[in-house]
Amino acid sequence: MGHASVFLPAATEQLQAHMDQGDQVVIATGCVEALAQALLRHAGFGHVPLVASTLRPFLGGLVRDQHCFGPNKIPMLSARGFAPPWAIAYTDHHVDLPVLRLSSERYLVSPKPKCIARIEQALGIKATILAWR
């Protein structure tokens, strides 16, 4: 990959491992689409499908159109052809509980203790933690 990346090395290694195994991978993020796409391209992952927050013109500027956040990720992913159920989901925040509920395997990436507690309580499972930071 050669370029410095804003992504955690463990995350890009895991992403590459999934792609090497032939897994279908999609990134769903609350980040604005143009920024997320630029960051992925810079890191060498511009070819990975992306579902992100969108903007629309308004009064000579831009405003949020669709926010790819929390439960809204599900219809946004579905509309792009990535409908649940999903095999694996990675998240760093409990706001993604709706996505986690529809995934067979769930990984919490460097979560805060309150996040772990909320997810474990809501799902009734012991969370699998990935300490990437």
C-alpha cells in the first residue's frame, strides 16, 4: 500500500484478509461519501464498495441528504444491493446495534467500556473485542 493511511493497520490487514478469502466486503460509514471515497482510494481500497452519508445542494451550499448512521445503515445498504443478513459486522459504537443484530458474527473495534456494556446487554452475548488502537 505504500501510502500513509488514516486507517488503523490492523483494520486494513483485516479488510485485505477478507478480500483475499473472496468475501464480499462493503464499508458502511457515517462519513460523507466524497471524503470516505478519497480516504479509501488513498489507502488503496478505492475498489471496495462504499455506502456513506450523502449531501445535496441547498441554498447555494450543501446539506446532509442521507446519513448512513445507526439504523439508517440498513435501508441504505439494502438499496445498494447489500441487504441483511450479513455474515460479519465490525463497529466501534453501540449505535450500530441494528446492524449487529442482523449479523452472524460481530466484532467491536477498540470500544469504550460503556459501548461494550450496551451491546452485550442488548444482544445478550459476550462481545468479541478487537483492540486495534
